[in-house]
Amino acid sequence: WDCGESFSGIDVLVAHQSIHTGEKPFICSKCGQSFSQRSQLTAHEKSHVPKKAFPCPDCEHSFSKKSGLLAHQRTHTGEKPYHCVDCGQSFAHKFDVIRHQRIHTGEKPHECPVCGKSFRNTSAYHVHMRIHTEEKPYPCSVCGKSFRHRANVIVHERIHTGEKPYVCVECGKSFGDASSLRKHRRSHTGESTFLPASDWWGFPPLPFNPPPPPPPPLHSPFTSK
């Protein structure tokens, strides 16, 4: 059954030889049907995935359950049926109001196993864990430098693109990030150009303590009168 055809890799050759041998080593775990190539099995397995019977009439999304469709449609209608009992703020999904109410209760159920710091939601917890794991999953598409937060890589890439979307309404000067614009605007208002603690990414600046006054001069007994 040697046909003389040549291939660039052994895996491609083995897949081709199954045409001659009739071997079908890739078996569907759902129905037992076998295939000579893995790609054929992958395509076949999609026939076992249940179709999502509830398509959204407003966009291309579809859902396997009606409840999923109804929850999704609130993104189109703007409906927010879940209300916070403490402040009255409304939310589209029940989980969102549960997470919001932790602001009022102070509950922080997600505790870091390394340092013990706690968080209200899983997203903040996972972002925090990158400090310990040193994971930086957001690389710059231009230079490859990686960052822990998506917002940081967006700001960084403006160095390469030259984009400066934050414009001063007083003089028209533009900046690549919001904190630089806030600092610049203080030059118009006369405020201090030092960033407040809320604008710092790391630890806030230490409080300024003025030096003590110098001691009074000593009077020498030999001073002439």
C-alpha cells in the first residue's frame, strides 16, 4: 500500500497511512463511531453537543435554557429587577445585587491563602493573587512587556501608538492616562501638583512632618557686655 507520497512530518505520514490500512484509532466516547484522523473526530463530536434552543431575537447569542435567555435580554431592555435593600440601587442579575450588598455588610468571603487579605468578589481575589504568583497575563502587542492588569497594558500601549485620549479643557493639552491629566489640571487651578493618595498605584506618600525649630542660641559667659 506504499503510494510514494511524501510528507513533512511523521504525524502527517501516520494520519495518511490510515487511509491505506483502514485503521481508525480515534473513537467517539458518546456513540463509539471511529475515525482515521483526530480532526474528523473533533468535527463529529460537535453533533452530540445539544443545540441552544433559545436564540436572542436582538443579537446572535443563543442559550440552552429559557432562564439564560431572559437574563441576557435585560442587557437589551435595561431592566434591573433586583434591588439593594440598603441603598435601593438596582441590578439586572441576582448575583450582582448579592455581590453589591457586601459593601454594606462588610463581608469579604474570598481570603488569600498566602497573606490572609480578603476580598468581596472573585475577580478582585484573582487579580490580587497575581502579586504572589507574579503572573502577568497581559502582554504588550508591540514590545511584549507583560502586565498584571488589562488597564495597565492599555495605558502602556499608548506609548507606542501615541494615543492621548485625555484632553485638558483649559488648554487642549492631551495625555495618555487620566492621572496625568488630573495632575496637569492642578496647574490651572493652583492646587498642589502632588497626586492625592487615591491616585497612587502603590502605597500612598508618607505624611509630611515639618522639621522641629532650631534650639535657641547658647549665651557664653565670656560675651562682652
